[in-house]
Amino acid sequence: MSKIVEIFEVGPRDGLQNEPVFISIEDKIALTEGLARAGLPRIECASFVSPKWVPQMAESAGVVSGTTPGLAKLYVLAPNSRGLQDALQTRVQGICVFIAATEGFSQANTNISLAGAVERVQTLITEFKHKASGDVRLRGYISCATHCPYDGAVEPPTVARLAEMLHRSGCDEISLGDTMGTAHPEQVAKMLDAVVQVVPAQSLAGHYHDTAERALENIDVSLDYGLRIFDSSIAGLGGCPYAPGAKGNLDTEKLYDHLTKKGYDIFGNPNRMALAAMAQLARKVVGR
Ligand code: HMG
Ligand code: MG
């Protein structure tokens, strides 16, 4: 099995979206650009969601246009047709659509039932196929892949069905979210057991928040299932505004150190010292 793992950086989006302090567009660009210069190959840098729902992401187009092209592939989140259209006006290399595995989180995060969200994401993917140029990639997220703050435990077959739907509809990659960051490795194993039956492991990513500080154990389990892409956030910033109590994402430096200690090569060969400098910048930007 491959000894190369990719770190998919979500700091400028998932890391910043829930921060209460004002963060200037210059700081957002500096962070995205610095992470790209540090050698991270893909960065989720912004989100074309409603600014009424997530005010911190209001200047997303400016973040994309302000970042020097060609350093890293820039990905952004799009929740609906409007977000997709706006995102495709910019020079992004990846669009992320998202869906939750539960009714409660779907309502809280996107104001729609789970059935409505499935329909909406399928329409969005169809629009993406018509409108995006061939080199723009499509990533799909499934939130609450093990546990939901509103509905409790999530059955693995539910996640598998959604992952299969996203895969068949045309997502290149599906990122499985432990949104609350409280999953045990056994829960992740059960979830992956079901998902890898229907989607190849190389099309999956692990997006494990680190509230209970078990994200690395969950990554170890995922490595055993063949996953080789993991999401993390510089300085461990982050959390979803609609997932009460969910703290940060897995810290990029922590992930880098863990993987390299286990003998994995990191795709793109990011510079460890540059990551440390970016963590400092990230902490400064959010006032910590
Ligand atoms: P809604 O209120 O049902 O939608 O929200 P609406 O169509 O009634 O729109 C409300 C207002 O927002 C309107 O403005 C729209 O024009 C505007 P008004 O007429 O009142 O002035 N609007 C927009 N503006 C800019 N861009 C848009 C857009 N869409 C509508 N794209 C909606 C539905 C989906 C829009 C809303 O619920 C939303 O934006 N939700 C996003 C929430 C979010 O971003 N959550 C965090 C990201 S997901 C996450 O963090 C999880 C993840 O990390 C994985 C994991 O950890 O599990 C990915
Ligand atoms: Mg997240």
C-alpha cells in the first residue's frame, strides 16, 4: 500500500469560519498564500455560503483572487446554485459540496431536510458538470459520519449510501467528517467498513475534528482501511458554527509529525519550518 499521504489543508475555511474576531481579507490571503508557499498542495481557502449564516466567509471571492495563482490548488465550499455560480466566476481548482448524514445537522447547518439536501446536492453536481471547466475537481463532504450533536449515533449504512450517491454522481473525492471530533477509532472503523464496500479507499478522505484528541487514532484506523488523504487545519483552528461544542480541526503540524514518524512521505513535501511559521501567523490572526 502507498506510503504517500496527502494533507488537505482546511484552515482558511474550516479554521476561520467560526472565529468571532474580525479577520481582514489581507490576513486571510496572507494565511492562504503562506500555506501554499509552505508546500501544501491543496488548500480549502473560502466558502461561498450565505454571509448571513457565516459572516466570516463573506469575502471569499477576494481571498481566491488575492492569492498568487499556481502555488497550490485552491478549493472552496458551495452550498447551493448561487454559491456554485459565484465560486466558478473565480479561478478555483476545486469545489466542495456538502451534506450531512443526519436530519438534525442538515436542518441546523443548511436549513433543509436530509431528503431535500440530497436533492439539492444532486442538482448542484449536475450544474457543476455543465458549468465547470474540465480541470476543476469536485469534492463532497459528509458531516456527522459517526455522530450528530442533534440526532446522536449515526448508522454506518446511512453514511455508505450517501458516499455512494456522491461518488456515483461525480465527486472525485469524498471527505468523511467527524464533525464533533468525539469519534472513537472503533466507530470510525465500523463506518469505514461500510463505506469502503461502495467507494474505493483512494477516493476517500478523513476529516476528523480533534475535540476529544482522538483524531490521530482515527487516522491510524483510516490508514489501515487504505485512506491516504486527511484534512487538517493550521494551528488546529476551527469548528463548524452549527456544531455546538465542536472544537478545532486536527492540527496540521500534529498530523505532519504523526505521519512522518510513522514513515509516510507527505505529498508535495511541505516544509515543516514553514508550517510552524504559518501556525504562528494563524494564531496571531485570530488573536491567540
Ligand atoms: P437559507 O436561509 O435557507 O437560504 O439558507 P435562502 O435561499 O433563504 O437565503 C438566505 C439569504 O442568504 C438570502 O439573502 C440569500 O440571498 C442569501 P436575503 O434575500 O435574505 O438578503 N444567500 C447567499 N448569499 C451568498 N452566497 C450564497 C447564498 N445563498 C443564499 N451562496 C443556505 C440556506 C444553504 C444558504 C445557508 O444555510 C448556508 O449558507 N449554510 C452554510 C452553513 C455553513 O457554511 N456551515 C459551515 C460549513 S459546513 C462544515 O463546516 C462541515 C465540514 O467542515 C465537514 C465537517 O466537519 O463535518 C465541511
Ligand atoms: Mg469540518
